[in-house]
Amino acid sequence: MKFSLFQDTYILDKRTFKLFSLLLLFFLVVRHAMFYLNAGYIQTEMGFDQSIIGILLLAVTASFGCLFFWGRERINLKTRDLFRLFLIGILPFILSSIANKDYSNLIHYSIYDWKQRPSFLILIPITTAIIFAHYVESFWYRLIAASIILYFFGDVFCAYYFSIFIVFAALQHFDVFRESQSSSIFSLIYFICIMYIQYFQVTRINFFIELIMTTGYLSLILTLARFLSTITKWFKGPIFYSFNVFYFYLCQAVFFLICTKYFKAYPVIFNILLVFVLSTYFSALIKKWEEKLINV
């Protein structure tokens, strides 16, 4: 069976998948609040020297990109989808141009330098990985491409996360990612990785640990989504309306900037909920406008 990135054809039922996505996006907002609002102690972004909540959310960065590949052997895109991805992918370059900054900072930005990260940089490896996976379906070709890029450019942020996303996409060929029993195993491995990071005081997790943690983190969130889907079947509220993950990501960055200027004195949980609710609503609204524009 083919699974489309931009159509409602999921391995999970639609309700569970949306809860899965919303939970991932909520914890993404929680993680970003640590940076935008200085909420929580973080000295090593991908290492042990941070608060326990920060360590539990280490896999947020990679999970955001891997979400688009979860359970999909193939990525089938229409022309308008490719065009949308192209526009989203060049957004960091547009913002860099507006700010009169050098493009080379985007291309050569290191995974070890996290305090001066260019805006929306993660969108570059995500969009390029999705487009690559659309044209290259072979398991081995994906692995070979990721291995070569990682070998030569493993310290470069865009290349590093592109490789993670492509390897994760390749692994979706295995049925183990679709079995609910496997979620418990991956979730356990996730917590084992956290204990490993703490015990050995790892300052920056490597490629394989981050890939394993991302899989475990997604499995953990999926388990929670299945549970919530079961106990909220009666609820038909707006939370299950259509929304767009990319638009959510863009919206949350904008609303965080607003919060840091006008609401920073308010409790952190207030800002987190405000950003999450507004980003969900406006991402759905933008998607609705986009669909109307396409159908004109």
C-alpha cells in the first residue's frame, strides 16, 4: 500500500495519527520554551548537562522530521506538494538574506554549535529528505546515500539530520515499526539511552544514539496517542480538525517571539499553552486558506 504525505492515508487511523502529531508538536513547544523563554537549565543541547525535562525531550529535534516518514514505505508527492516543500526549504535562505547574513552559515553550521542557530534551519534537511525519499524508494540506495553524506559531512547540521531522516525513512520498510508490541520495546530502549547519557555524562549524543532515541521517543508518544484515542472516542471537538505540521512549526516560532516580548512575565505554562493553541488554530486556518486558493 502506498502512503501519501499530504493525504489522509495513514497506517494509523486518522484520529490516532492526529493525536500522535499533536502530542509531538506540544512537546516540541515545551522544548522550544526552554530556549525562547529560558525555562529550564540547558548547557549541552544534546547531552547530559540540562534539566531532566530537557533530557527527556532530547529527541524532539529529530522526531519532528521523522514524523513525516513514520510508517510510510513510500512518499508520494504531487507537483504542488513539491513546490510547497521547495518554498518551505528555502525559507531559511530568505530570512538569512533579509537579515543580511552569509548563506554559508546555513550550509556549514555545525551540530556542536547550538546557541547561534539560524532560524528554521531544521526545515532544510527535512524538506530535502522528503523530496529525496519521494524519488529514491530503494532501501539500499537510501542507506548508501545517508552513509556517504554522513561520512564526509557528519559534523554539518543539515547533512547530519538529512542522514538521520533518510535512514529512518529506509527503516520504514520493516514491519516492526507498525506493530504495537514493538512500541513498548522501543520506549524501553529510549529510557535506557537516557540513563546511558546521564551515567557516562555524554555531552553530545552520536548519530546512532540519536536515531535509536528518536525511534523510542516516537514509539512512546504513539503509545500515549493510542491510549488517548481510546478514552476520547466520544470527543468530536476542533482538536481533530485538519492542521498542517509545517505551518504549525512556523506559527509557533512567531508566537514565541510575541510571547518573549509581551508575556514573558507570565508563567511558562501559560506561554506554552498559548503558543500551542494559537499555532494549532492558525496552522489549520492557513491550510484551509491554501486549499481554497488551490480550488479556485
